[in-house]
Amino acid sequence: MSGRVTAVSSNGEYSFTKPNRDSITLLAGLGVEGDVHAGVTVKHRSRVAQDPTQPNLRQVHLMHEELFAEVAADGFEVAPGELGENITTAGIDLLGLPAGTLLRIGESAVLEVTGLRNPCLQIDTFQDGLLKRVVGRDEAGNVVRKAGIMSVVREGGVVRPGDRIEAELPAGPHRALERV
């Protein structure tokens, strides 16, 4: 399974959106160099308030640009980085990957998929009603989260738009992604 990077984004300050960059540097065990969410322990404000010693399983946020087309059909205009992701992708089913998948990106970067992003109310502050488009329910009533996946950096490297992404699935049995 493969895809490509369409945009990279980071922000050194707490802000919902992240500006696009020409490149980002991933640091093993930390996240995106200079990004407010980089670190060994949690950096998302709500998680820090619960327990600041939790491991940071949300070092790098990836989102599939196909979601932008999906929400555009409902009248929402979203561009790369605007929902806070670090890496925007195309052509790879991020939400269908099992936990523990390794994503090899560019020349040397390797991410390990930890789980699904749990979208927050800030999405509705960004665009009213958008939260219901990125979190819904399936036919059985189960919650479906579409706002991307979270990962940790196993091997650092520079990531740029246009870089190829190769997914290496873990040995089975596979664990479905859960919110992290």
C-alpha cells in the first residue's frame, strides 16, 4: 500500500491550524521539529490537564486529502493544515491501516501509526457544523472518526510534498485503530 505527501505543516504556537511549509523535519521519539505538539510526553492541552506524564502517542498527525473533497460536497472548504495536521496525504487509506503500521516517508523517515485522531469541538469553531462531517456513526451505530490518524516518529528525516509513502503492515492479527 502506498501514497504520497501532498502538504506538510507545523506550528510552534498553540493554534488550531498549522501553516504549510516547504518541508518538515521529523525527530525520532519526539515529533515534528519546532511543532508545539512535539515531545516524549503529551502536549495536547486537554491531555496535559488529565495527566502530563502520559506518553505522547500523537507526535505526528496525518490526514488524507480525500476528506477535503468529501466535506466539500457538504459545502465545507478545507485546505491542508487547516485541521491541524502535520502531513496531508493522497492515495493511501490512512483510516484503514491497523495499529502498529510503519509508514516509510521520503528518504529516511519512519512513523508508527498509534491510532485515530479524536476530533474536538475546535473543529466547529473553525467551521460551524464541520465536526459532524468528520465524526459520525455507521449503520450499526458505532462512532466513525475520519479526522486522520496519529503516529510517533521511529526514524527521523525530512518530509516534503511529493514524497512517497509506503505502508508496512505489522504481523497479524491486526488491531483496528482506536482513538488516541
